[in-house]
Amino acid sequence: MSGAPESSPRSWAEVDLSALRHNFSTARELSGQQVMAVVKAGAYGHGLEATARALASEEIAFFGVANVGEARCLSEAGVDSPVYLLGATLPEERTEAVALRCVPCLNTMEEAHHFDQIARDSGSPLRAHLAVDTGMGRGGFLPADVPAALEAIRALSSVRVTGLGSHLPAADEDSEFTHAQFNAFDTLVESLPSRGELEFIHLANSAGLLGYRSRTTNLVRPGLLLYGVSPFGDEKTIFRTVMTLKSRIAVIREVPAGHGISYGRTFLTTRPTRVGTIGIGYGDGYPRSLSNNSPEVFIRGRRVPLLGRVTMDQVMADLTDHPGCLPGDEVELFGPNIPVSEIAHKAGTIPWEVFTSITPRVQRIYSK
């Protein structure tokens, strides 16, 4: 230890927890239903524990996580809201899932029987939901098999099915299929003689919540919109930006016309150019596929183009027309002025991947 003061981060992500809570409340108001906050994958890169703590005081039905490890993190963080496991569990995960009092979604009878054995042996009866495959193809019971599955699980001593859910594969891409899927799911629910035993019925993700309505559901599962992004790519929404990715200009140099910028010399200057090197790259999760696809950043109130390839630790901006920029200036890579959906589109990917690709060396800084 040198005793020197700790340097400020070169790249960081500002996470606005008040915006997160606003988006949660808006999802509840728009849907008129209970809300499961999807916080898997580190709350889409925003930070699992901090995000969950910020929402724990809200009227939340569940936190939705991908696996038992994420459920354990919530437990260790002191979050005691109900936790729902969004996918099938591995056999070796199930004992801990019962111990943590998670609510799993059951995808097979083997899973149900194993959970029943564990719950019976531990003396901890288990609440679970039945997963229905209405078109995602990722897991769950086919609709025709649901009545028999519910009847068989009802005979188990230590597992009680308290919910029924399915998932939308194309709500932001194929409205015709999605309307048919909603109708098929609702028709199934309406046909169940045991429907009254189901406390939670859920189908809608963010796109489903925004674009469709169900006759039977009482719970929605927003993910992306909690973090301020519409899955339909409409940035003029009532949701607020939660994450702003930032860095700083490290150095500014003058280079002549015809000078190559970055690896591969894929960009050559056409004029004397003032180049600002910014301390962020694909090692921080800023997509390399943005290279030469006209990405821009936001500096001192203006959009500025990036030049050449994104490197592991640095990107280069053309500051020729912005002489006021100085080393140390803050740079917004995405946020309120550069929408993350724009970055995703230019990178040939989706906002979900951009968020979850932000690496641990990018410090998260939270505001309440």
C-alpha cells in the first residue's frame, strides 16, 4: 500500500435508483397488476444487490432470478422478498432452492417429484409455479399436458402449485403470433378446474406489458423497461434512464491528414484532425462491433463521432470541430443523450446484451 489517495475511476456507470423505482411504479400502474422485478444477470448489469435493495421497499411480488446462485446473493444481501427462479433447476441446485425458500417454476414431473422429496425430507413445504410452453420452446409443459400435470402434482405431499406462467418469444417482433399466444394461454387458464388455487398467473415480459392485454393474468414480469428502455425501441417513453456509462478523455493530439486511427488502419484522416483518446473499450463491455459503424459519444453538450476500431481499453473521438474539449472531460458512452438502444442497433445486437456486457472493472456508482 502506497498511502496515496485512490484514483477516480477511468470508466464508470452511474445508476439512478430513483429512476429505477419510478420505472417499477410505472410498470405497476400501466399493467394494473402485481409486479415481479426481473433482476437476473446482475440486474441486467446494474448490480443485483443494490438494485434489489432499492426495490425491496416497493410493493413487489417477487424478484425474478435465473439460478440459485443469484437467489443466494439476494439472501446474503439481506433481501427477504420472495424470489422466483425463472428457469428449470439442476438436480444439485434443488436442495439449496428449498432451503432458501425460492419459488421454482416446474418444467417436468421429474423436477416436481425431486422437489417433493427434498421438501418432505427437510420439513419445508414448497410453493412452486408450473411453467407452460406456449411457443418459447425453452422449457415447461405443453398446454395439453398441463391439466394432468397439475392433478399429479396436487397428489404430492410437500409441493403446492400456487402459480402458472409462460413466456413470450416474440412480443417485440411478431404481434400476430403474440396475440394468438395470449389467447391460447388465457384459454388454457380459463379451462382449468383448479384455477382458483392459482394465486399468480403470469405471461407478460416488458414488451407483453406494453403492447398486449390478458384476460386472466394478475402478475407481470418486466425486465428491460425497469432499466429505462422500451423493447420496441421507442426512446420517447415514460420510463427514465437508469444507467449512464461514462469515461474521460485521457489525451488529445493533433494528427495530419492521411494518418491511420486504431488497429487495422480502417480509418484514415481526411484532414488535420484533433483526436481525443477516451479510456474505455471492449474490455469494459463497450461493443467492439461498433467499430466504423458511426458510433457517437456525448461530450460538453454535443455528440462527437468515434474513429476507427474500438480497442480493448480505449476509443478515439474526432474533436476537430469541438476545440473546447480538454483532457479529463467526462464522456457519455450511453445514457440520456446517447440511448442504449442506438448503441445496440449500431453494434448489431440488443440492449439486453449491451447492459449485461458491462464488465466488473466499470465501477457502478449509485444515486438514491
